[in-house]
Amino acid sequence: MDFLGNISLRLVGLLVTVGTLAAVYFFAIKPATDTANNAFHSISGPLRQAERQAARAQRQLQHNATGGSTSSKISLNKLQKCISGAGNEAKLLQRCAKRFGP
């Protein structure tokens, strides 16, 4: 009989532990990961848009540079330097596209 009492006590302890862990997950861990995911998604959209704008501007400048215009070649070089310096910074890429784009 004492053996059965220990099993039920251990079972209650296990259920309390599982309940505590579930509460910590739903009230602390899950909201934090959701917030991080939302932050990532809110940044990745403008970053992709800036990359597309910079690529479009670079293609336009390359197209213009093949015409032999010296100013277009200079602008192309400046755009390439600006993009390489910007890295993955969305605001900097957008600034490069606006400054040196078509």
C-alpha cells in the first residue's frame, strides 16, 4: 500500500511539473518567439524591396553605360560601391537606389 502511495505522489508531481512547464512555454517563451518572428518579417519585406530597387537601378545604369556615356559609367561605379558598402541594410540600399538610380 505504501508503494501505491508513492506512485500516486510521483504522478501528481509529474503532472504539476508538466503543467508548470506548459505555463512557462505559453506565457513566456511563445510570446517572445512570436515577437522575434514578427520583427524579422517586418524587416525582410523592405529589405527585399530595397534589393530589387538597387538591382533595377544597377541594370539601368549598366544598360546606359553600354552606350558609352562617361557619366553613366561613373554613376554605375558609384552605385556598385554604395551597394557593396550598404551590405544588408535596407535603408542604405534604398538610399543608394534613390541617389544613383535612374
